[in-house]
Amino acid sequence: MPVASDTDGLAEAVGRSAEASEGDLPINELFRSLQGEGRLAGVPSVFVRTSGCNLRCWFCDSYHTSWEPTGDWYSVDDVLAAVDEYDADHVVLTGGEPLVHDASVALLEALADRGYHTTVETNGTIAVDAPIDLASVSPKLESSTPTAERDPKGDGEWADRHEARRLDVDVLAEFVERYDTQLKFVVTGPDDMGEIEDAVARVRDAADAPVPDDSVLLMPEGQTREQLTETRRVVADLALEYGYRYTPRLHVDLWNDAPGT
Ligand SMILES: C[S@@+](CC[C@H](N)C(=O)[O-])C[C@H]1O[C@@H](n2cnc3c(N)ncnc32)[C@H](O)[C@@H]1O
Ligand SMILES: Nc1nc2[nH]cc(C(=O)O)c2c(=O)[nH]1
Ligand code: SF4
Ligand SMILES: [Mg+2]
């Protein structure tokens, strides 16, 4: 069912069913897979994907959590029960943007109480205080902005809002100070590197904690195996040139763009 078209006023999300209540989470999908991205790539993990996002990247590989959000409302206890069904130590909370939902904090607290290792996949625009073992922050570059030519749905109606919200250095600095953080940039090509260098320098200036080069990850843009064939060598070479870490998109290499992977 549709859950919300934006996150402004999500509390009154149009799709909330009569039975759903305040502390519930709109869940798009919940599945077990191998972590495909970042420092923990290859680790079996349960993925909890919330619906709804405050940004609209033109390339979003989770279209039904951002451009056309859909899902079912789960209580935190429902999510925990579904996670407990799997034999896993690692839980990845993702979206959409999971941190637009207050109930994500309650979920993370309950997961931590049960001893799960928690990774949060986030665009880094919303600061939270929650038990997060790995903050997997993916700051969004200008190349993510849904201009009229790149808009997958309309004619660039989201471009200004996206542009105004996409990168907040102070919030990124809070992540770096509070959590074990990786900064995972989606790279579309060499033209992105100036903005990445600039963003990393500004976060280093703003944060009272170090940002080592091996916590800065370059990830090739691409929703399909075929698209990644075009981008991954270029991005790997950029990682070598700039001294940052490369991350594959293991799940796309293995299972292409199948849902639940
Ligand atoms: C769907 S997002 C959800 C979490 C959060 N909204 C964010 O963007 O970090 C999960 C991860 O997929 C990445 N991603 C989305 N579309 C992508 C694409 N076409 N190519 C490469 N990475 C992509 C995001 O940058 C993020 O690291
Ligand atoms: N296997 C797998 N690994 C992932 N790492 C981050 C993902 C995400 O969508 O946040 C993701 C995903 O969708 N699948
Ligand atoms: S911030 Fe994440 S979920 Fe939102 S549109 Fe961008 S990639 Fe998709
Ligand atoms: Mg994904």
C-alpha cells in the first residue's frame, strides 16, 4: 500500500491503516542476504527496509521507498519477531531513509538489547542518538540531484528540495563523532571527485574525531550488473588514485537487481 509521498508530515502518512499506531514503522521489505556494500561486505545480515525518504536521488535503487513509497505498517515488536526468525547476528536498517522515522531509534534500542550488531544505512542528513554499531553514511553529491533530464518520474519538481537537503556537514560531523562511521559516496564518474574531496575536508574540519582515508569509500553507481560493468573499473581506478577505499556492490554482482537481495 502507498505509505507517504514525502516525509514532511509523515505522521499523517496517507497510507497508515486504521490498526497502525504512532510508534509503527512502514516496512517495504525484510529479508536475509549478504551485506553487499562497505566494510562488512560479505557478512550474512538481516535487512529491514523502511519506506519514505527526505531526498529523491534520480538513481535510487529503492524506487518504492522514495519516489513511490510502498509498504506495510509494522510495530517494533513485529519487526523484532520477523528478524528473530532468521539466524543472524547482524541487522542492517535501511530504506528509504530510516532516520526520518522516530520509531527507528526504538527499533535500534531493542535490537541492541538483544545483542544484534546494527548497521544503519543513511543519507546522513538527520542526526540521531541511538545504539548504532556501524553508521554507513552515504552523503549525496550534486550528481544525485533529479534535474528535469534525470527525473525518473516527473520534470525535476524535486530538484530544489533535494539540492537544499542533500549534504549537511554539521550532521555528518555528528555521525563521525558519535559512531564508528564509514562515508560511502556513490560515484558516477571522475567529475564527482572534487566534491568528494571538498566534503571530506569540510567534515574533517567540523568534527572532533578523525576521518581516516580508509573510512571514505567510493561505490560505483549502478542498479544493474550491466550498469556496473560500465562504472566499476573507473571507480576502482579513482579509489587507487585518491587513496580512498573501493566498495563493490556484491549483491548486484551476485543477484543483479532482484528484490529481497
Ligand atoms: C537505497 S539507500 C537507503 C539508505 C539511505 N537513504 C542512503 O541513501 O544512504 C542504500 C544505499 O544504496 C545506495 N544507492 C542507491 N542507489 C544506488 C545506485 N543506483 N548505485 C549505487 N548505489 C546506490 C545509497 O547511496 C545507499 O548507500
Ligand atoms: N545485499 C545488500 N546489501 C546492501 N547493503 C546496503 C543495502 C541497502 O539497500 O541499504 C543493501 C541491499 O539492498 N542489499
Ligand atoms: S537518499 Fe537513499 S533512499 Fe533516498 S532517494 Fe537517495 S538513495 Fe534513495
Ligand atoms: Mg540496496
